[in-house]
Amino acid sequence: MNSDFLNYQAQTTPHPLGMEVSHAEGSFIFTKDGNRHLDFVAGVSACGLGHRHPKVIEAIKKQLDKYMHVMVYGEYIQTPAVEFTKLLAKHLPESLSQTYLVNSGTEAIDGAMKLARRATGRSQIIAARNCYHGNSYGALSLMDYEERIAPFRPLVGDITHIQFNQETCLDVITKNTAAVILETIQGGAGFIMPTHNYLKKVKQRCDEVGALLILDEIQPGFGRTGKLFGFEHFEVVPDILVIGKAMASGLPVGAFTASKALMSLLSDKPKLGHITTFGGNPVIAAACQATLEVLTTSKIIEGVEKKEKLFRELLQHELISEIRGKGLMLAPMLQSEDIANHLVLQAKEKGLILFWLLYEKKAVRISPPLTISEEEIALGCGIIIDILNDYDKLTTTE
Ligand SMILES: Cc1ncc(COP(=O)(O)O)c(C=O)c1O
């Protein structure tokens, strides 16, 4: 592995995948060793339109020729941010009309937590067990993964955990609760879908006690589940929607959206309730605008369901016990953690990019670009099945 990468760039794990990237296009990443890799991960759901979508590149280049950073968020009128937030409002329910643009998903989560506390005057925030909302202190404090949080205490206070999908926990939500924050589909936990109108029931309970429902759509948002936003499947509208990842097709971004009345609380008592230098950056906002225009004027989102079906048909194997998730956010569950590891690492050798999930070690992540073709899906699934067949042979001859 490139020693400068290991020596100079701070690391997140002792064993990074370490592919040295040359360039990327559509559904493929090309490495400096001359190999191409079919991308079934899309930068962990961030490249919904694939790599270097021409409309996004065009919008970025156009904006680069006009201006980049000119002022901190919220002072000057910068057309890309205005046009993007206006277009987003057009595609969201009326109550989600104002968007605060920030730099990452985790910052958007922190902003949503602050807004909920400011709006309700309450401090308790309820999150789900095995949630993942990011790594800044606010978002990290929502986690209940002891090994990951223990060295960083003290965390942000007054966080309570409930079991996702368990209705008996709903009476934990009371008049002391500022907000309940949930991933619409739990990601790191293993692509867990809400069942039995769970989200609707949580929203009802929140309404009863005056708490806010925050939905984290950072991963399911922007078409990944076959609708523009995941919550559209579940007859629920959150009070605060948190988005990011695929929103700018591969540039760093996050945002939280709420009603104008709610959002106004961040500019009053205190004013400057949340501020950021680069949030709403014009180049990134131009990429967001182009991404949303492509998604809402093409058949890409409509095509997601058919592609999901194809994955499910092609990934039938005795070592796969089930395939969790929705749309192009799919997690085949292997019989063991070892098989899941073997699959991810062998796939890398055979030119297919797969990845792990944060908590569910038997799962393998499949979150390809939404633009992936049926031929590419067949190619990648063929590699997966070959690896699993070989694994079968390996273990039966042992
Ligand atoms: C559901 C969810 N929330 C929040 C985040 C944090 O986003 P970011 O890494 O942009 O801070 C992620 C990132 O993986 C995520 O999947």
C-alpha cells in the first residue's frame, strides 16, 4: 500500500482497503494499477448519479467560472443556494419549506438537534438503539455503541434510547421530550425497515406530547429507495428532515429542512443560532441543483424498483439467508461474519466493490449508483455468486 497514504494521512482503521484511485466514470472506479472496479457501493450511497454525471459536472464548471466562496452562510443572496432550496421545497410537503445548508450529514444532525431543543425548550432527545447519525459530538452522542463512544465521554446529555420498531417503547416519549430522531431505514444496524406503521405511530405519539420527529434521510434520500425520500413510503412527514450524501452527487454536503416558522428560531434568541462558513457553498449548491433536476426530470428513480427486483433474483444462494433493505439500499445477509468478510475481500480482487455495514457484521452493503445498468448489475451479481460457489467448494473439500 502507498506508504505516504499510511504515513501522512490520518487513518480510520488499521486495515484500509487502500485502492489507489486513478479516475472514476459512471458505475466504475479505475485504479492506478490499470484495473477497473464495478462500484456496488457508490461512495457509501453518496454517488447516486454515478461518478461524474455530465449534468453535475457541467453545473459545477459553470459555477466555478462565476464565483466560489464569497461570504459566510446566510448573508449574501447566492443564486445556486436559493434555487436549490426552492426546487427542494417544490418536491417536499408544504411543512418542509425551508432548508439550512451545511457541510456534512453529521453537522446537519447537530443542527436538527439544536433546532428541536430551541423549539421545544426541552432537552431530552430520543434515539434508536444501533442508530448511526454521524460522528460530531451531537450525532455521536445519539449512538449507544459502548465501544465506540466510551473513550469520548462526556457526551451531549439527556439522550434516551428506544428499540427501533418496538411500539411498547413509545410511552418513553413524553412532555419532556424535545425530539425523537430516527433513520427512516436503519443503515448501520443492517438496513432495517420500519414495520407496522412504526414511523406513523412515533409521529402520532410525538404530536400528542408536543415533541418533534426528526427523520435522518442522509442515506435513503435522493431516490435510493425508489422514491425521492424514504419517508414517502410510510405515510409520515417529519417535523425536521435531515439529508446529505447523494444530494450533491459526490461533493461534501448536508442539510436540514423544516417549516419556516420552526427554522426562524435559529435566527432569533439567539440570532446566529447556527452558523457556518461554507454551508450553502455556491459550487456545491450548483451540484445539488443539477442532481435534483436530473432526479426529478428523468426516469432514474422510477427504475429503482426494477433494479431492486433484478438484484433479488440474481442474488439467490444458499449462503445468503435474506436480502434486507429497499430499492438500491440492499444488504444480503450471509450465514456468518466470516463469509461476509470473505465476500467483500474476494470481490475486491475480482473487480467488484462491496463494503461492510457498521454494526451488522453478517451483512454486505450493496448501494450502487441509481444509474447502474442491468448488465452491470448482472456482472456484479455473477461475481458474488461465483465467490460464494467457490466458498462452498472450499469448505466442502476441507
Ligand atoms: C444515516 C446517516 N446519518 C448520518 C450520517 C453522517 O453523515 P456524514 O458522514 O456526511 O457526516 C451518515 C453517514 O454515513 C448516515 O448514513
